Amino acid sequence: MHPDLYCADKAAPPGSPAHYCLLGSDAGTRATLGALWALERELAGIVPECREPAVARAKFDWWRAELRTLEGGTPQHPVTQALAPRLRARGLDA
């Protein structure tokens, strides 16, 4: 699945308030906000999904490492892959 589609499905699926909120935005803004919101959803979902604190810590550690790979230019997760070109286009560092 393309990273932008993954993010749109994660952050603003059709029929959701976020989906309707983004409809009036241009494609670039929609994709950027979708990627940022998808990252927030990924991170916010860790604690409710994990019953074991050690598993939650491991997931947060994985995301920390993945955000470092975003900074280095080699992200592996669809969310960070979607964010990488948008951060560069705006002259932002991860």
C-alpha cells in the first residue's frame, strides 16, 4: 500500500470527521496533515493496545528509532515514509 493511502486510511478514513475536515484542502496539505495525524494515531494507540508495560515501552522505543531513521532519510514505516518528502519540501528536520 502506498504510504499516503496508509496514512489517509489511518488518520482520516472516509466518513470520519477528519476526512471531511481535509476535503477543502489542496492535495499537498491533505497528504501532509494525513501523515502527521497518522503518526499521532500510531503513537496514541500504543498504550490502549498494550496490556504489558514492557510491550508498550518496546513499541515506543521502536518509534523513537524509526523517527531517527526519518531524520537519516531511510524510514521503513509507511507513516514516516509519507512524512519524509513533506518535511524536506518545507525545509524541516525530523
